[in-house]
Amino acid sequence: MPEIGCIANGRQIGYKNNTRRYIWQACAGCGKERWVGLKWGKPVNDSCVECAGKRIRGNRHYNWKGGSRRSYDGYVTVHIYPEDFFYPMADKQNRVFEHRLVMAKHLGRNLHPWEIVHHKGTKYPSGSNDDKADNRIENLQLVSDMQHKQITIMENTIRRLRKQVAQLKNGLANAN
């Protein structure tokens, strides 16, 4: 057996590629010794095939950023674990909308699937992606389905009327 750090050509160790150089090295994960190819004088990888195939997920991963991300429609989703009190609200990927989680923590209970958390749009325009990510409790309101439909209709009417007022102002300004 060669010693750790021993360098050899491919032909010397029985590989077909006789021009490449190899180093005898121990795996960083399990300690298994094997030949590793050298590139510019450095080993190509530190782990054996078995250790490289084991993926580290969740908060143990080096690039973990808290488990939050934006969903396709602009809402922020948060990863929660099975031992969490609010886990029954999670979907199959262990994710829950952040605005629902904030409201549930505020109330101290899990939300039912039919309960709707509405973004009021106090800081940003209602329905914008900035408003969907603004999950302060001051911007959230727990409503029923019927209330949410009424609020949405009212917000859309206000938005439409504001556009009409702006168009009328532009028309009057252009006429003068």
C-alpha cells in the first residue's frame, strides 16, 4: 500500500491514462484511502464517491439561508420542521406561507385551511409583490372567504376609479 501523499503516473498504478498524475489520499468524510487525480498540482476532489453522493440538506448545509424563498406568485414561503407546533399548516414540502405563519403565531394557534390572511397594502400598493412580501402583523388581516371577496372587489374598484381620475386630470391639463 502506498503512503498518504504518494504521487504516481496513471500507468504506474494500472490506469489507462498514463499521462495523468495521481495522489494517494484519504477521503475527508470517511477516511477511505484511494487514488485521486491531480489537476494543476492539487487533488480534483476531497471525498470518495460514497461520501460525495450524500447530500447535506436543511440547516446543516453550508449555504442555508433560513429556509425562506419566494413562491411563483410572489408570496414568501418558510420551511418548518415536523417538531414545530405550526407543522400541521405545512404542505408536502414542509413549507408554509410566511403571512399565514405570522398570523398563526400572533393568534397562538394553527390556522384552518379555510381561513384567509389578507395583506392590507398599508405600505406598498395592494396586490404588488412588495405587498405580498410585507408580512408585518400590522399589514395582515384574518378574514373569511366572503369578506376577502368584498375587500378585493372594493380595492379593484378604488384602483379603477383612481386611474379614471388621473386620466381626467391629464385630459384637463392637456386641454388648458
